[in-house]
Amino acid sequence: MVPDYPGVTEVVVSDGVSRTVFGRYCDLLFTTKQWDDPDPMKIVAARIVSVDSTFGEATLAAARHAAAAGKPLVTYDARHDSELTAGAAALIISREYLRREYPAAAASEDERAGLFAGYLKHCPGLVAFTTGARPVWWGRGRTKGDGRRRGLSDGNAVPGRCHELESFPVKVVDTAGAGDSFRGGLVYGMLQDWPDAECVRFSAAVAALVCTRAPGCVHPPALDEVRELLSVKR
């Protein structure tokens, strides 16, 4: 880490439907390295390893350490045929990523369904497509050994089948941080050893509540708020 580095400063302009982010992300990700390399000992000590997909070789190194240690890996926005996808216990694909990497799937339900099936074919764990106010698509891919050992209970997820979860009706203020919050909610559910359906529903509720405040990543919802939202919509 760079001593005294204050972190990324960003300005977000949002109208509740779309957002424009102004920040130092090019500098953060593509010029001067401003992150630590993964620590194998910390990965061994972890129950679940969650990695950001954007840090190139550092991300892959963390994923490989997790695999070697037998730790479940949670990540997001990776290509369907990538090493990250092939090793993930849980993988989240965002609407923005679909638009950028798979524009045909972002524009067509049939193409999207075909791509989702492709992810289920290549991923050994839980796959979720998040698309804003539209239903979350989720399902479990091919299995390897015991699902619980990998960090996710099979629950009612039939391998290879697409399930839908309707979005939570909330007043959206800013969608920044919703994707990371969904991933955080999923990790929380995994730590509770919840079945897939419950993990996805909890994650969607966390992400929905983050969208009701600005900046949501600075003012995250409390667990009681999430439980209240879950109790309203079943």
C-alpha cells in the first residue's frame, strides 16, 4: 500500500435510473499499483475468499491460493470461460458487465438465457445475473463433490436450472455500491450456511436498501432493516 494514500475520491451524479461516476479509477487500476498482493496465510485462515475481478494477476493469485486451501471463492463479472468462473463457489454478473462484454445478451432475452446456461455449464457453484429492477436470475452450475464443503448448500437449487427472484420495490436514489453489496450479502448468507434461495433473496434485499440512500456504501443498511424488508416481501 502507498503510505498515507487517502483512497479514491469520487463524485456520483445519479437520477435513480442511471449514474455517472467521476473518480480516479484509471489511476487506481491501470497506472500505479495501489494494493497489496494476496497473503496466502490470510487466505488459509479465511472461511470464504471474496475477490474483486479487476485486479488481474493479483486476483488470479488470490483465487489460486483459495483453491489450494480448499476455500470457497466468491467473485463477480468474469467471462463465462475464465479461470475465475471455473473456480467460483458463487459468481455474480452485473447488468453493466453484460452490456460491456456481452451486448447481445443485454439486448435479447434469448441470448441472455443462452449465456446464463453457458455460465452454469462452466461454473461449479451458484451463478446470479443481477439487472437492476428486473428479476435476478440465479442457478447452480455443475457440481464437484459436496456442495456444503465448497461453502454453499444446494438447498432448492436444481443444477442447470434458471430460477427467478423478483426485485424488491424500493425508491431508488443511487445505485452505486449495489453490486458490491449484493456480493457482501451473499457471503453473509454463505457464512450462515443458508440454502441458495435464501442467500440470493437476502443479497437482493441488501442491494435494494443500499440503492435507497446516497452514498449507500458509506451508509449501509443494518441487519434489522434487511430483515424488515424481507418480512414485507415473501
